[in-house]
Amino acid sequence: MARFIVRRLVSVVPVLLLVAVFAFFLVHLTPGDPAAYMLGPLATPAQIDQLREALNLNVPLPIQFERWFLGALQGNLGESLFMSIPVPLAIWQRTEPTFLLTLMAVAIEVLIGVSAGVVAATRRNTWVDQLAIAFTSLGLSIPSFWLGLNLIFFFGVNLRVLPVAGYVPLGVSWIGAIRSLLMPACALGFISSALVARMTRASMLEVLSQDFVRTARAKGVAERGVIWRHALRNAILPVITVVGNSFAILLGGLVVTEQVFAIPGVGLLVIHAVLHRDYPVIQGVLLYIVTLYVFINVGMDIVYALVDPRIKFG
Amino acid sequence: MVDSKVPRRRLLRTGLFLGAGAALGGGWMTGPEKTAGLLPTAAAASMTPVKGGTLKVAQVGDPPTLDIMASTADVVTNDTQAIFEGFFALDANGNAQPVLATGAQWSNGNLTLTLPLRTNVLFHNGAQMTAADAAASFQRWLRLAPLGQSAASAVKEVSAPDSHTLVVQLSRPLGLLPVYLASANAMAAVMPRSILEKYGDKPVQEYIGTGPYMFKEWKPDAYLRLVRWDKYAPVRQAASGYAGQRIAYVDQVTIFPVPDVNTRLAGMKSGEYDLAFSVPPDQYAQAKATPTLRVAFLKPSEWFIFNLNKKGRMFTDLKMRQAFRKALDHRPIMEAAFGPQEFWSIASPTIGYLAYQDDKTGADVFNHQDIPGAKELLKQANYNGQPLVWLTTKNYDYMYKGALVAKSQLEAAGFKVDLQVMDWATLVQRRGQPDVYDVFQTGMGGAPAIPPAMDAFVVDKWPGWWSNPKKDEAMQKFEGSVSLADRKAAWSEVQRLFYEDAVAIKVGDFYDYFIMQNKVQGFTAVDFPPYWNIWLGS
């Protein structure tokens, strides 16, 4: 297993190199200028040029790339042009709300999705099944910002039980942190639970028709045990893939949701970096997201083997 | 502030970034006077100022820097003008009133300006403000701020003959210098010399000023916190506009970047924020219908401009520019761009506000649609059907909607229009290239009194590139005169040339508004509403 993990990790290196090259040129070739943004709309060309000089943006692109790339190889991703802090620190500062939000959203997604999927599969073709399917279609069709705004108006404005926006860091109050993330987590969790429910239902239906389930029932195992211990464990693999993917997507930044709820996470960092043309941050975040994806995929492979002993690392 | 307003106000943008009126000067009055008609009677209750509490502000986004001198972005001015102070500030009539200077003394045929400085002013680091700090700050302002740069060519020398006097020697008359120095936007803020030496012309990262609030903490995208500076020494004069006595009633001000406009409004309704910026007109009805909230209008605020590229391509020809003007009917454009009539006006051709309002000059051509006339001019100019490239953006809803309506009107007159939609950052870059476009649109604010000569369209280097020696002459008179009457006459001449040259199209004036909780008292409805003098009533 150790060899497998090492091999997977080594294969990441060329991917990251490619992404680094892409990220750099993509953001530098996009029109727009961080100096112009920083100085505001009234800035004169001379003034912009002066600041570009100070920020080292007047250096030819290949040389900028060389500097950045050599730095990146040594773990130095540069400094944010606007926040004047190292890029990894900027990302790290935004990781807490995004990570916590992702955990909560995935927990809600699994809770709703798996339960709905199992219930629908075990009561196939009944009204319960129909209801579950209708519910999942709803989840797939509603945009997260719309659901988010409705939650804000209901729980934040009408009932006033939750804060409408913002984030309270864990270090200040963990209850505050959870309260501030509850609505966005519900919005995201509900929406991504739709896919999980569908996957669980399909996979459960397949497993429930297999011989070992009949055998388990014949042995006199209680129905609850048949479903939750025998069938679900066999049906869960594709669901893990879906959940793992949504984990990676969520961690990579929830641009829309973080914007609606004004949560200072990675998503908001990305969107501001793009709007301000904060090149080092855009590049850094792209690398971070790719690295996350790769590691989460490796992590999922390991989970497969733990859940299903038939899978061997090769 | 011209054009810079865009980032703040019409933001909705991301719901991102940053109004004419007959009531001249009305925009400078404080909330209660100005919005009397909109105030629920209960709000008039506690009018006695009280100290304490936290003012929570919902802002449209994070500032790119907290160095007030280094950026013209609205959000920077809004968030930091309580930390820093300059030599003067503008009062409700747009005149410069003392803040750190005690007055402005002209001598030597108006070529020497002496600024005596107050002696009891402490920086937030405890050090006393001296003329050395003031001189270093003044010099930096000449290098960094657009107004400073435009003043720089007239400034021969800045000296500090003693610890509390600053003397500015000019090479040509610049009667407007105190007004330049009073601008809140890209303010000539006095900062400690040691800090300026440390950061040079880069934005400073130690935010030490002399204002009623001091910088406490900034967590990007989360909040910016200011706290009362207990050793603040206010001037004695009564408060007016940005000028006069500044009192820090609330203990602290917390500014939250809330980029989504719906969330800003929701936070106002739920009571989480006390004051919100940049709520678009389509949310006005909701805000007005919420009994806990009240609204303050800023009239006049800005005017909508279609700026023509006079350096390259088709609009180098005056006839083409006149044809463009004759093709337009302003009412449907303003309706599409700004919605309810409460938010805009096409009543006046004026390109100046407050003391400089001129409702007559240009009235003969302002908003006179004449399609056959436009067609005739196109024929005379030998227009060959080359597409008119119009740069627009959806980052500011009004710009896109206005451009869309204008496009159909222009096509009816025979223009071919290529409307190119892009993000604001790209537009700002492209509008600097005279060979790639013909028109772009933006908002112009406060011209020319707040502060003067920030009207980008009169500067020949600004995109659009209006060059005319007569205009330069009028601008020289405008800037040089110490007398308001002379300046007023000079500005009317600029307005006459603006219409004669068909420099750009003033489509109409539009207004801004602010939403606050009823308990927020002492609010000043100006372009950059200050946080001082606000208290939280019951």
C-alpha cells in the first residue's frame, strides 16, 4: 500500500508542473492590470506605470515566469499584491471557514442523501420512492444561491435565529462558527445530496437483488441488519466516489455560496484575486486546488480498500 | 471622485464595486434635514447625541489598500477617511474649511500659500504632528494622488519654516489648491514622516493618521475594525459636509464586506448592520417598506456619460460626434439604466454641481433627438458603415442597460454598432487604447466642486482625449482664480465648449441613496459618508 501511495504521489508532479505553466500564462495573458485596480479608476498612465515598476510587473513575462517558477519549486509562491502576505498564508487564512463549511455540507449531504436513497430503494415503486425521487430532482434543479437567499430571508430576516452573513472564527466562538455556517452548509448539502440519493438508490437496488442478501434474510438476519450492514456496505462504493468528488469541489472554493453569505473563504479569495488581477494568488490557489483534487483522489482509493476488502492496491 | 464612484455605488456589481437635482447643495445636508420627508416620525425621537456602541457597516467589498492617498477607489475613501485627516475638508457648499491647517493665507500675488498648522494634534502612535510630517505628506500627495499630480506642475517648493507652518510656493496661480487639498478621495492625508520614508510611493501598511477613529484590525474579506482615538482634538466649527467638528460617538466602527446586494439588504432588515452602501434602486421599495429602516438620498450625485474617443477612429470627426448626439433620446436610456424616476433626471445640461450648476449652457443641443438630422450628418461625414465599437460591462448594470438602449437608437439613425461586453478591469484597460474603440460609458460625479478638476473628461490625457486650447485656457482660469465668481464663469465656458465640441454625451443625472437603521443618527449624506458624528439612538 505504501508503494501504491508513493507511486500515486509521484505521478502528481508532472500534473502540477503543467498546471503551474498554464496558471501563470493564463492569468498573465488575461487583460486587466492590478496596478490600475489598486490605484482606482482615476489613475493616470504614468502613475500606473510607476506602481507596475514597484510591483515588478514591468519585467518581461518570461523572466517573471522564471522567477515565479523557481520560487514555486522551492515552495515560495510569492506574495499577494494586495494583502502583502505570502500566498500560502493567504490561502491558509481562508482555509478554516471553507474547510469547516465543506465538512458540514458533506455531513448534511451524506445524511440526507444516503437516508433518502436507502429509503427509496427499500420501498421501491411506492409513494415514498416517488417522493424521494421528486425531492432529489428538486435538489438537482435549484441553484445554490437561490436556496441560500431564501434561507437567509426565512431564518435570518423573518425568524432571526441565524446570522444572515459573515463568519465567526472558531478561535472566537465555535458555536458562533457553526451558527454562521449552518445556512450555507444546508444550502450546499441539500443540493449535493440529490446526486448521492440517486446513486445510493440505484446501487442499493442492484445489491438488494443479489444472492447474498437473500441468504442473509434466509439466515434470519433482521431486515434492518440486512439493509444497513450487508446491502449498504456493498452498495456504498460509487457513493463514496460522489461524496469524495463533492468534497474536493467544495474545498476548492465555494465561489457563489461564499459570496452570498460573505464568508471569507477560499472561494471569495479566488474571486477577488481574479477581479483584482492578483496574479500570485490566482496561481497559488489553482495549484492548491489541483493538489487537493489529487490528494483527495488518493485518499478515496485508500477508503475503497478499507470499505471493500476485495479491492487490492496494484 | 469622478468615475471612481462607479466601483462603489452601482456595484450591485457583484452586487462589486462602488444621482441631478434641482436642490443645489441638498446632497450636502445631513440625513435628518435632507430626508425629512422619508423619516418615520419615531425616528425623530432621540436627537440628543449619545456615546457608545458599535456602528456596523455593510460595505460592497474589501478595499484594495487602506492607504487613503494611494487609491481613488471609493471603498478606500469610505473605509479610511475617519483614520486620516488632511489640511482641509469640504463643507456643505463645497468650500475648503480647516482641519489640520488653521487657515489658508495667500500672499505674493497669490503665488505663496501659507498653511499654519494646529499645534495640538497627535498621531495615533502618540507622536505630535509637525510641519515635517505635513511637508512629507504634501510631497507624496503631489506624486501619488491625481489631484496632487495635477497641482504638482504649479508647485515650486514646499517648505516648513517652523515646526507648525507649511509654505507652498507656486510657479503659477492655483487658487483652487486649498479645495484640492480638501478632497476626501485620494486625500492629502498627513501621516508620520517616518512611515512615509519607510514605504516610499508604495501603499503604506501602517495606518497611522490623526482622525477621530484609529485602525484596529483588518481581516480581508471578513471585517475592518476602527476604534475611537481618545486623544482626538476636533476643530471647533459646527459640522458641515465633511468639515467642522468631528466627534467619535460610537466606540468602534466595524465594516463588513458583503458583496451580495441581497445579503446586504437582508442584513439591514434583520438588524445585523446599521448602515449599508450601494443598494441598487430596484431594492429601494423594499427598504422603504421596512419600518425599522430609513433612507437618505444623495442629490445630486453623478451624471451618466457616453464618452467618445476623439483620438482615433470615427469620432475624430466632429460631424460624426454630432450625429451620435442627435441620434439619442435620453429618457428611455435613463429609464432602462436607473429605473424609477426618483433616481434620475434629464432636466439640466449642467456638467457642474453645487456652486457650478449651469442649466442654460448647452440646453439647445442637450437631449434633442433628431434622426433625419443625424442621418444627414452621417452622409456629410461620408460614414461608410464601419461598426462603432462600444465598450460596456455588466459589472455595472446601468452601464450595460443604458448602452443597450442607445445601441438601438443609433442603429435607427444609420450607425452600425458593435457592443462589446467585458469585465470592468478589461474595459478600463481597453479604453486607454485609442485604436480599438469608439465609445465607453461611465459615471461622473461631483463636478466640478467636489472637488474641482477631477472631471476626467476635461483632462486631455484621460481616455476620450479632449484637446482644445480654449478649454485649456478656461481650465487655467478656473484653477487659478481665488474668486468663486471667476471660477464659476470659467466653468460655464468649459460647459459651452463641452457642447460645442460634442466631447461626450451627458445622458442625465442620477442619484444615490443610503439605507440605515432608524437608530442611526447624525448621518451626513455626502459622496463618502463619514462615520464620525454618527450616534446610535434608541
